[in-house]
Amino acid sequence: MKEIRFPENLRSLRKSADMTQRHLAAVLDVDQRTISAWEKGVCEPSFAMLSKLCEIFGETFDDILT
């Protein structure tokens, strides 16, 4: 079973795209604190938000999660 590495992957993808947490939050219409919580592993995005993240970064669910 693959380890879930979503927090690290999200941070890496966001930084590679030269996006701040604030910018990504604006694109997703969420609070910047939500992005921070996802990157810290405090909580996880809904399936709908995960789908939007995959679209934004051109990744598959498998790639963004593991």
C-alpha cells in the first residue's frame, strides 16, 4: 500500500508553479489557512477540491496523493 504524501506533494507542486498559498487559495476560493492546513497535514481536501487541484497542476489523483 502506498503512503499518502499529499501535504508534501501539494507544497512541492505549489512552489514549482511559483504560487503562494494565498494565490492558490484565491484560485480555489478557499481561505489561505485552508491551504496551510492541507500542507501541514492537519486536514485533507474534499474530493471536489482534490479534483480541482489535479486540474490546476496537471496531475492524477494517484500522483498528487502518493
